[in-house]
Amino acid sequence: MSGIYAIPDEELVCLCIIVIPLLRKASMFGRKPSDNSQPKVFISYSRESDEHNDRILTLSDRLRDEGVDSQIDEYVQFPPEGWQRWMENQVEWADFVLVVCTETYNRRFRGKEEPGKGLGVTWEGAIITQQLYDAQRRNTKFIPVVFSSQDAKHIPITLRSYRHYLIDVTKEGEEGYLELYRLLTKQHSTPITELGKRRELPLRERHKTANPHQPL
């Protein structure tokens, strides 16, 4: 038929060799990470005592040792974009933001700290609050974490309605850490089972009488 060009078999093979890998590569751009991918985590915390800061570092180091790409400011000496933009970029980059809540953190999160102190937490608190506002409080990212049960009352009101995790970074507090790790790595201990077939039940047997008005 005129106007139609039939591609020879050898040309078609060459075309497939070139085009198919390109299509596969292009399709990866819209692909969601698999469950085995390494989750990205940013830890938002307030610098307080050496003990508290060491707990943060221990938690982040352990997450990294166990396949979670955890980031804290301790790992960075001189962000070229400046600290304010670095914090904003970290919150945007992360799959999860662990918000380590203490009385000091909550005060700085709410902007109630003394002038000139805790500016980093105040800045991060504003970013977190804005993102939750934009998402109409639908939260799949910001996870309240406490190192003591007494600190649960210091979870910022913006995050108080969500589940929090009590973490002891020592081996004695393994349960709380593992619960958090399961969440970060999508390893739910009791995932929902597959829906089975509906069970068919027998009909109830009916007893007929001569007089329909006579009770059984």
C-alpha cells in the first residue's frame, strides 16, 4: 500500500535495542522507593546538656549503622547554603523528621525562648508547623520522640495528637527503638492479612403450623 513504509526486521531489532532501555530508564523517574530502600531521616532537637546531645548522636549513629540515612547538624561543619536554608532543605529532603521533645525544645519550638537562644529549633518549628498547616494536619512525616516518659507533656501541641515514641538509646530500651525502626523501615510487626472469601451460613429452619396466628 502506498504511503506506508515497512521497517525491515534488522532495523526493528536495532530500534528496540536503543529505545527499550531508554524507556525503562525514563520510567524510573516516577517510581516510588521500594520497601527495601534506605529511608531518609532528619532529627530535629535542641542542644542542651552533653548527655542529651550524646543521646542524639548515639541514636543517629545507630540508625545509620542499621541502614537508615539519618542526618543531624553534628555531621555538618559548614553548610555552603547557610544554616537556615540547610535546615529547610533537610526537612524537605527527609522521608521522616524525628522531633525529639523536651521542655527546652517545646519552648523554642513555640518561640518562647529568650532572645538570641535556640534559634535553630525556632526556625525548624516554624517550618514543621507550616508544612502541617499546608497539609491540613495530615501527617506522615513528623514523628514525636521522647527520651523520658516525663517529656511527653512537652510535645508541641502541633504534634500532640500523633503517636509518640519513647526511646532509650541503650540496649535496655530496645522495645521503643525497635517500634520506631519498624515504622521507618516499613516493617510492621502485625500487617493486615489478605481479605478472604465470605463465609456462607445455612438458612434458619422454619417450622410451619396449621394456624399462622398460633405462636410457635
